[in-house]
Amino acid sequence: MHTYTTSIHIAAPAERVFAFHTEPANLLRITPEKVTVEILRFDEAGEGAMVELRVRPLPLVSTRWLMRFDVFEPPADGKPGRLQDTQQRGPFRAWRQLREFLPEGENACVLRDTVEYALPFGALGRLLDRLVVRREIRKMFAHRQATIKRLLEA
């Protein structure tokens, strides 16, 4: 498994940043322009909720991705919140994303994303990770976090 963690300070309450992540339309707002995402299913937000996407990272490449929210803990009373989804079916051998919403006073927080993932195809997957995937994950999260910050601080 590979792990990638990144954080960003956002001048918005942790509760608001958490709520942003529970709205399906916001996934489309934070996805990089060159990637097409279609929401096929998005259950009501909560533990056990399922999300199914059709993702087109390249014009002729399409994959379905089924995720389950297995941690759903909204921040409250100055305490951190956590939101974690785990791939049930999709392009990775394994994928788990944990979002932590760490309050910094009443009107700011740190959003920390930690992704653990593994690619299929053994040695070929490890090579693809070093050559392409790792860099693309970093770019994707940099874009997502900057977009969330811009939208919520506006």
C-alpha cells in the first residue's frame, strides 16, 4: 500500500468544510477539468452510504468506481471530524481516503487528506505508480484542496 497525506488551512468552520464534502455536486466542482466524472449513485450522507461514479480520466478511458463511507463523524463543539470512504469496486486494488477536519478556532480549520492505495498488476502496477499515478494523485489533491479553499473562503 502507498500512502499520501496533504493538508490545507481553510478560513471556514470545520462543520462547514465537512458539510461541503457531503454534497454530491461538490465532487464535480472540485474535480480537475481534464477528468470527467458522472455520479451514478449517491446515497444520503452517513455511515454506510454508497457512491458510484463513472470516471473518464482520458477521452477513451472509462471506469466505474463504487465507494462506501465507513467513517462519518461530523466535527462538533471544537472536536475534529472524520470522513472516510473505501473502494468497494474500481480501478485500484485498494483505495481508502480519510478526510480529517481539524478545527482551529470557530472560523477556521485544517483539512487533512490521507489516501492509502494499491494498484493491480504487481510489478507493472508499482512501475506505473512511480511513473504516473503518484504524480497524478498529488496533482489531483492539490487541485481539490485549492478549489475547496477558494470556494469556501469566497
